[in-house]
Amino acid sequence: MHAHELDPQRPNPARMYDYFLGGFHNFEADREAAEAAEAAFPGVRASARANRDFLRRAVRYMVAQGVDQFLDLGSGVPTAGNVHEIAQAANPGAHVVYVDAEPVAVHASEALLADNPGADIVHADIRHADAVLSARQVEALLDLNRPLGLIMASVLPYIPEDDDPDRLVARYRAALPSGSYLTISHGSVEDFDDTETDSVYKVYNSSTSPITSRSRERITSWFDGLELVEPGVVVVTGWHPESGDTPVKLRLPHYGGLARIP
């Protein structure tokens, strides 16, 4: 599996995201790139925070529907408000398996989860779905014959078209039994012209994982045949908002949705 090697000199989106969220698991190259991205396209930081709030609300929703096990793909660095914290606060027996290719994210997660028997992390590239689904941690903590919450929060932008994100989503969907839920969020700059977005692309394309924007229609297509929870695929700040959300006015559309596997 092509899990990343650690390169502190080259910015990594997972560590940049950690920086945007106020975390400490990042290097100077990540901080500089994150600030460059925010300068190039003000609103990137707000989008990261709004996405984190969406994730929190989606997990709470799934727990309320009786889901007690989660697979979080491309989970990133464990900053405040992780899936296991949210799920286990509502149901102490909930199990969570994270998957990430970034060594800092994995090491930080291992340290955080050392005393948590209900959560673990797989060091893997999510593009290798068969290997992820058969990983030791998945087999130990998750029962793929029971409803499961599959989370793909802000990870598909880092799956280029050459790696066929449609096929990847379908492969993971196929592993989920009836009653499971699929959560996806994805940034989109389709409504902006190139002069506004070129510089932010340049920042991310020099990182370990270049970024791809996709339209709301494309994001929605990944839920085809599933039972979309109202209000459907919308800008994340509009999905079941709560009073505790970080107050942001999103300039950068970040779409999110949650659907039940019939």
C-alpha cells in the first residue's frame, strides 16, 4: 500500500488541515502553505472549520439512528472533536477505525488511542479499498455484517480523476450492509473563475496530495440509489446546523450529505 513517507519539508494537506483547526501536529512547511492558501483564497480556513462541525453533526445523527461503529477514511490528524470522541460521548460502546496515509496523522492517532480499546487507526491509502476493509484493525473492531457509518469527509478532493473516485466510492458502498450510512463532504470551486482559484491550486498541487474540485451534482451522484437524509447534499453550514457551530460565512462552498443504505 502506498502509505506516505514522512517529509517535513513538503506540505501535507492533513497537517495543513490540522493547522487550520488549531492543532499542533504540523511543520513549518505546512503552516506556510496553509497561510499561503488562505491568502490566495480567503475562506479556506473557515471551510475547514465548517467541515469539522458538519462531521460532528453527522456522527451524532448516525449515533441517534443506532449506529455504533464507524470507518473514517482519510481521517487526518486527530484534533479536537474526533469521530471516536463524538460517538463514544453518546454511546461509550461505539467502535471507530480511522484510516490515513500520512505518518504524522497515524502516529498522533496511535498515541491518542493507546488507552481506548474501542478505537484504532490503519496506516493505509484509502485507494486500496480491499486492503483497508480486510485490515487487522477493521476485523478486530468492526462487524461488516452490521450497520456501519462510513465517513469520507473532505478526503475525495485528494483522489484525482485518474484514480476513479466513482469506482472507489462504489467499492466501499458495496461493503456496507443495509441500514448503514455514508457521509461525504467535498470542497467545490466550480462557481469561481480560474483567476480566483489558480493560486490556491498552486499551493495544494505542490503538496504531497494535489487537490481536485468537483461540482455539487458530481458529489450528489455518489449517493445515487441511497436514501438521502434531508436536506440532501447542501453547503455544510446548512446541514442540520447547531448553536455550537463555529460561526463562519463560507466563501468557499463545501458540500456535504448523509445517506442511508437501503
